[in-house]
Amino acid sequence: MLNSKGINELLSRNRDDRLCKRWYLMTPNGTLLAYSQPVDINDLRRQAAIAAISWQEHQHPDARGDDEADFTGEIREDVQVRQNPLHVLIIESETSNIIMRQIQEQLLLVLEGGVPPRRAAFVKSITAEGMNGVRLQSGQGERGTDVTSSTASDTNVSKVAANVLKLQRKKLDALADVVLGDFQATGFRMPQDTVF
């Protein structure tokens, strides 16, 4: 059985007001199982629903309804998803970084992290990664398509933002390892066909 109180305490101890604002453990359909305190539960539920939709869209790319994709591209993408299923989803927005990592087939650990001020030409980006860290696909505003600026301040802001994201990812991976270790020690396994 999942010890929600213990996980709530662990998540709460690893949050702060700037780098790791909020942690939560949820199912891919958006059911919250544990979360850091203090929390505005209505805002958290809304954010978990958005995270679940984003995860599902990238887990099953054909569900997005991209009718414009050519047939061979759809087959290639579908084969890639089956061979290397979604493991991490990173959403970089104007106000936060949201990093979701699958820790069991029906469990996602999510970090909402703060960001430094973004550069003027910032474009939201979504990066999906497989188990081995290979990029599966990226959404609008992939870094390779961003408009680049030659000013030193824009370059410094971009480097700081990239370093913040790397640090948040390291924290997420470390906390995921702790949670997984606890699950292995207690023998917890999220049931596959659970409907809440």
C-alpha cells in the first residue's frame, strides 16, 4: 500500500519557493496520490489535469489528431514510441519548468520549478524523452527553432535558464531514485488497471 503521508513529507522537505516550487505524485490520468505542502489544492488539481493531458498527448502522439502528417511519418513515429516509450516530459513555459518522469508504469513524479526571467524572444518548448534519454519529439518552439540574439545579456539569460533546468532535472532524478528505492523496499507496485 502507498504511504501517502510519508511521501507527502518527503516531497515537502524537498520543495522551496524558487527552484522546486511544487512536487506531486500522480497517475497518467491525473489522479493525485501525494504532493508537497503547503498547497492550494484547487490550483494543484488544475495543474495535474494539464500535466496529465500533456503526458497523454506525448505518450500517444497519434491522439493529437495531426492529420497533416504524411503516412510514412506517422508509421515512423509510432514505431519509435513503441521501441522507446515516453519516460520524461519537460515543459518550459514563461513562468515555470514542469518536468514529469515516469517512475512506474502508472506513476508520474512531477516537479514544478521556478525559472529566472526569460529572454524577450523566449518561446515555450516541450521535450519528450525515452527511457535512455533520447529525444522522441519536441513541440512548438523547439530550441533549434528559437530566434537567437547576439546580445550578451540574452546569452547569459539563456545559459542561466539552461543551468536551472539541468539542476531541476538532477533533483527530480535524485528524488525519483529515493521514491523508487522506498517502493522496492516495501514491495509497492501501482496496480495496472486501477480506476479512481
